[in-house]
Amino acid sequence: MDVHLQGINKIMKVEIYSKPQCPYCVQAKALAEREGHDLTYKMLDEDFDRETLMETFPGARTFPQIIVDGNKIGGFTEFKALVDASK
């Protein structure tokens, strides 16, 4: 039997590492919430420091940094593409 799963949204475990005054961080958070994903939203200097950020994401230069289902995927653009592809 051929079963198509297109259109069925998979709930993703999303961790967003953000900083204050970051519009892409806010957009990523809103997208995760709107899609009903399991979201952990972390704020720089409240939930993590720069040293932890560099250990977790070596070479990261922009915010947000996002982990989906344990995989470091990049920022908002990559997260949006992943969400769009899962629909």
C-alpha cells in the first residue's frame, strides 16, 4: 500500500539561541510557536554566555543559531526552509 505523508507536519524539537533586539530571533520563535513545535528559546546573557555559544556553535557569527531535532541547522533562513519543506 502506498502511503503519502506529505502535508502531515512533524513536530520538531527546536532550540533557538537568541540575543536581545534580534528580529530574526523573534521571527524564528514566532514560526516555531505558530507551527506547534517543541520550542526551547534561550537568551544570551540570561540562559547562556558567549563562551557557551562558541563551544556549541564554533564559528557562529550571527543570531539566531538553531538546533532542530539535535542537528545544528543554522539561522532563521535555514529553519524557515526546513519548516516549509516539512509541509
